[in-house]
Amino acid sequence: MIIDADTGIDDAMAILYALKHPGIRAEGITTVFGNIPVERATDNSLRIVRLANAPYEVPVHPGASAPLVREPTGFAAEVHGTNGIGDVELPASEAKAQAEPAADFLIRKANELEGRLTLCALGRLTNVADALVRDPSLAGKLERIYVMGGAVRVPGNVTPVAEANIWGDPEAADIVFRSGAPITMVGLDVTMKTLLRQTDLDLLLRLCKPENRDIARFLNDSMRFYFDFYRESNSFFACAPLHDPLTVLAAVEPGVLRTEEMRIAVECESRLCAGMTVADLRRRPQAGSPVQVAADVDAELAVAKLLNVFL
Ligand code: BDR
Ligand code: CA
């Protein structure tokens, strides 16, 4: 698996989950602007890899710092903190970021692992689109792309209709969705139901393996920031949606989701609707490309499985 992330609070938890999962071999992390500038996403990823203490090397490859064609918009300090991980100071890593850029790494690994590479895209799709434009054959070499992004039957979280990762670079998302790669879209329809509560984190601190205590502490500290944001914006009580962790989970535990095949097109023209993932739900759909869209989730099971790797 390669994880492409704009390493904010929920990306960090997704990476920790992947690195602790015995059935996942993380080939590397590629970084992208989004929640924070790409330099910070790279630095956060290195710190998270150090925290996870994986028994093998996990290289971090820096990627895009801006959308493919649009002017960059701001970052999401109000959601993820100024440093992207809830303003928690994690020790710096001795490892350095790789010189090979994200898109080159994606293409190289897909060739090496032909048909066996899963890509989890947890931020703007800029790196993935960049790689697909440079090598369109990449689409046929990936086992599947799990995209955290979009919304079909629920509202957006940045505009009335758009989810942040798609809204942040609609042209990139459009390229990825049209590429012919097998895609599972894990959007707000399911991630907004998959809520982590403070009580889950309290339990994690009590029950985690001793070697995962620092991870449990980090999750407690960083999630505090995230909870505060969601409490103010959505009136949740000390809980927050696990967008990115659920997306990685979907790749190894498909049973937690119910997917429906839909044709999805990304709106790139409209001012009001830019970044909308338009599902053609007509009886004879024509617009867009076929995508497995996560329509429902067993949220309790998902949260339990996400925490279980640390116990
Ligand atoms: C997505 O946007 C980011 O804030 C999160 O990390 C997640 O990937 C949710 O819309
Ligand atoms: Ca993310």
C-alpha cells in the first residue's frame, strides 16, 4: 500500500493504523498540500513514521504544493491546528524525506508491484493525477485506489455540495475519476457516521500495548483539537469523524462498508458547485465513470477495528 496524505490529524491516525496493521505492507507515504502546506505534511509524516516505529523502512516522498491549475486556497488550521497535528509537538525524525517526487515514486512502485499496489488517497488528488497524466498506463497497474473524498447523498463540508479533498483540486479529481483505474470512493456519506469518541480514546489509553502508549497519548492529545472543532461546527459531543482512517480500513476490511456502483463525474466549471461529486442515479446512467461508492458503514465495527491494532 502507498498512502498519499496531507498529514493532518485524521491522516496521522490513518497512517498509524496502516503501520501497525500486520496485514499491510506500507511501501511509502507520499505527501500533498491540503490541510497544511506540503512541507509540513512531509515533516508530519516523518514524525508519525518515527512514532509508529515500524519494523521496516517507510520512505516519505514529497509531492504537490498547489492544485494542478487553480490558485491555491488557504489551509485548514481551524480543523487540524497550525502544525496540522492538533499543535501537538512530536519529536523530529532522524530520517529525511526522499529526493524522488511523489508522482515518480507512485509510477515506479506500480510498475514494480504490477497489479498488487493499493493506493489510499487521503488528500487532494493532485499527486495521483500528476502520475496518471505522465503515465496513463498506471491506471491499469493499480489494484485499487481508495479515495477519501466526495459526497453523494449528504451535504459537502466546504461548500453546500463539495467535500474538501475534491474541492481543493477538482481538475485533479476529474483526471483520476476518468482514468479507468478501479476506484472505491469513501466519502462523507460514510465518514460522517464513523465517529470516534473521547471515551474510545480513554479506553485506548488504558488497554493499549505498552509499546503503543505514546501512540495512544498522541491520539488523545491531537484528537482534542479535532473534537473541539467538530463540537463548535457540528455540535457533536466530544467526538469526530474518522474520514481518513476509515478509508485505509476499507482497503483491508471491505466488510465494514456497503458499496454501490455509481457513475461519478466531478464538477469543474461551476462557481457554486465546483468539486461536487455528481452521481448519475438515473435508471440508465450516462454521465461520469463507474466507481464503487461507499453508501453505508458499520460504524461501531469500524471504530473498534481501527483501535484494535493498538491493543
Ligand atoms: C478530508 O479533509 C481533510 O481535512 C481530512 O484530512 C480528510 O482527508 C475530509 O473532508
Ligand atoms: Ca486528509
